[in-house]
Amino acid sequence: MLARRYGLWALVIAIVLVAALPLPDFWITQLNYIALYSLVGLGLVLLTGVAGLTSFGQAAFVGIGAYSTAWLTLNTGLSPWVTLFVGLAITGVSALIVAAITLRMSGHFLPLATIAWGLSLYYLMGNLDALGKYDGLLGIQTLSLFGIDLGQGRGFFLFAWAVVVLAALAILHLLDSRPGRAMRSLRTGTQMAEAMGVNTLRYKIIIFVIAALLASVSGWLFAHFQRSVNPSPFGLKMGIEYLFMTVVGGVGYVWGAITGALLTKLLEDELQVLLPLLFGTSGSYETIVFGIVLVLTLKFLPNGLWSLVEQKLPRPQRLMDWANAPALTERPKPAHGEWVLEVQAIRKQFGGLVAVNDIGFQIKAGQIVGLIGPNGAGKSTTFNLITGVLSLTSGKVVFRGEDISGLRSREIASRGMSRTFQHVKMIPDMTVLENVALGAHLRGHQDVVAAMTRLNRAEERQLLREAQRQLERIGMGAHLHEQAGNLAMGPQRLMEIARALCSDPALLLLDEPAAGLRHKEKQALADVLRQLRSEGMSILLVEHDMDLVMDVCDHLVVMEFGTLLTQGTPLDIQQSPAVRAAYLGTEH
């Protein structure tokens, strides 16, 4: 986005201008606090805006960074530059433990756990003699860099905002990468991401730890800027305020975090002066105003103030620099006629309900098998059993000679099985190209650190080249840079197929791919399926469009009420009285 492209330069220019202008020290101090708040907000952009996880405990991680450097510099004489890494280590371990315990659960558990974590740490800081109890620790030294004392004014201002710029740049790089696409897929749920090979729990933990580390850096800066620490800035109230700042500014945007910190701090200072004049008495009236502002923002501007900026700016096309990138390595394909999938008497019970009752069939390499039946026959449940979304009650699924019955969906995906969904699953605010590139997640290996430092560019070009190739393969080459959420239903389904193909599968499972497609789009889909079959790919197809099924399938498996009704060639199925009875309610 244009805002991401030029926002960084605008921020750098603003920082240099502020440092050069003869502003009063008061405003420099305020901007220093805004930088510290922005660092925490950037972590919340990843945690809440990208991953959809809510944490009220970020202030506790700020406290760990602050108290670690305060105690160590005062009691051991260690350099603040050493204590920074000690604080990050303590924060990382703490965040890892909290995340590992709570992120396996869903719903309200994470917010409640982070509230408990924040309260526990607050009272621990306030009751330990070594940390000065509620009076805290005083006399902390200021930071110095290359022998220059940064102090609490312009020197610290330049350094703190340089850290913010680097953190923002690292997050922008991360989001525009293979692990970033995996992280952005978390908001839409785990089923699609896991089917593409994403270890969703691992990425949630990584995001939680990154957000905690950014908060810890903020605490380290705070301690050496304030030159004293006590528990007050690290309690639950401040944890809520961090989230408030980010939501108001735009929790889904990197620049929204900085905007929210800036507006909240400036508004707070002004309200503390104006409101007592209006009411004739002192009090924390600004808290009431902030509550009203938050409710109005959530009601009328749920994406935050920065979303207004994004709407006004055009969305430029990505620089296509991958034309000459080497092709990704492809997995060995099964020989023509080799058994690819063997479904052996699989069964699924939900309590007393038998949803799938001892279904069995086989697929050979280069064969299109249709799984058909009336609504409620159990076709999608069978899909989910084969792909590991649901666990088997009994039976066995053998893929390319390996029993995959007990494997999770991402483990099955890594072996060369890919799928689409009955209801389209995608990331609406990503481009078509980025959505399809998510399908190649397992074909890349660069990690989060490589993405943040831009050391992953060679691999990124390979992944994007493959995504473009698959889109052109299904006739969607003209939609590369279009936002996926703007597509009609038909193109969205074709995009899902391209994403599945991007994983280089040996078996492709398509769940109602023709739903929502126009006649010509169905013809194009049929051509694509035939082309894939000619290349040796095996396809399992669930579809209600009988014309398409009869046209492209080599073998049909008919289900009714979770049981196997019959199977055979399309001609056999067309002539079967039992099939006509299942669909039409009569044998005549």
C-alpha cells in the first residue's frame, strides 16, 4: 500500500524536523513517551490486528524490561546494553510460558490469562523488597551511545524514534513475507491455514513473543528515560490503555499504532487541563472521555482512524521482480496408474450419530474421481476425514502407500495432498497473488528473522513466481493485484484452486469448485481439470453440477445418508436405478 511505502519516509522526515526545530523541552518529552507507547502498540498490531488475539498484559512485559535493567544496572553495574538482552531473555521465556499455556485454548481464555498475568506481576513488583516495593528503584543511569550521553531530551528522542522506525520497518517486512502471510491467515480461523501447512499454534506463539519483546524494549527505554521505576506504569490500567491507543489509531495498521499513541497522549494532556476548568474540580475525567471515544470508534470506525488514510490513498501494484526467479523444486509425482489414495472403511460418529458409515474407495494417479450424493450425504465430512480436519472413529486412509489416518491436516498437506473448501476460505484484505502464495507455504523455509531483516527476498521471488504461474494456469492472470475480498464468488473459487495447486500436490481435493461459476467459467474449470489429469494429477471432486461431473470424472462414488450407495463409471451411475431414487425419490 502507498501508505506503507511512503509512511516510513514521512515519519523519518518528521523526526528529523522535530529534532531540528526549537521546540520546548515539554514537547520533546511528550514525543519521547509517544515513542515508548508506539513500540508497545506495534506489538499489538501483530497480536490483535493481525492474529486476532486480545491481550491486556502488555504493560507487564514493559515492566519486566524496565525492572530488569533497573535492578541490574543499580546492583551489578552492568552496562544498559547488556541488561537490554537480559530483559529480553526474561521477557521471552515468560511470554513463551504464558503463550504455550493459554494459546491452545479459545475464546476468552487469553484475555483472562493476560489480565491475571498483569495483576500478578504488578503485585509481585510492589511487594518485593529487592525491587523497592511500591516506591520502586531510583537513580537509574541514562543511556549513552559511543560515549555520547543521550540524556532525556533530543538525544533520547532521536534514539527512541530510531528504534520505533526500525521496529515498524521490521514488521512491515514481516507482514510482506511467507511467515507474514501465515500470520495474516490466523484471523480467518485455523482450518484453512492448517490445510495449507501452517502450524497455527506455533505462529500464534511467535506473534505473542514478538509483541512481548517489543514491550520489553519499551520498558528498557522507559527506565533509562524516567531514571526511576515503580509498579504504577505497569499495572492493568496501563495494559488497557495500550490496547485503547492501538484500537483507536487502527489496530490492523502499523502506522495506526503510532497514530493512536500520538493522539491519545496529546488528547490526554489537553483533557487534564481543560476538563477541570469545565467542571470546576479536579479528577480523572479524561478516563470517561476515553471510554466514550473508544465506544464511538468501535461503532462508527471499527478499523481505527488510520483506515481513513488508507481509503484515500490508491493501492499500487506490487513491483513484479520475480520473472527471472528460479522455479521451486517439485515433489516426485506418482506413476500413471499407481494407487494414490485408498480409503478403507472409514467411519465417523458424533455421539450416537453416524455421519460417515464405513466408506471405501480408491484413486489412481491421473484419475478424477467424483464424490456425489444428495445434500447431507456426508461428502464434506468424508473430505474432512481424509484431510485430517476430523479424526476417524475407525477405518484407515492410505496416501501413496502411507497410513495417514492419525495425522493432522498440515502433516497431510506436507505429504502432497491439498484441498479447497465448500465455503470459500481466504484472507479478504490480501491480494489474489498473496492469497495464492499462501498455498506454497510448505515449499518455503525462511523464518521470521529472515523476513524481518529482508534476507528472504530470493525465496519470496520464487514463491510469488509460482503463485503467478498457478493463477495464469487457471485463467486468472489479470487479477494478480486485486484485493481478494473484491472478487465475485466464481473467481474466488478459482483462486482457491490456484492456491491449492501452489502447494504442488499429488492429490487435489475440490469441494464444490463450480458453485457460483457462470457457464463459461465452468467450461474453463473443466478444461483446467482435464489439463491437470493429463499431467498425472489425481483429483477427488465433490460437486452438485452433474453435467460437469459426468463430463470430467473417470469414476464416481455415490453416497447417501453417510453410506456408500454405489460406485462406477459415469455411464454406470447414470443408468443406476438406486442413484435415480436417491436424487429423485423414485426409481422410474
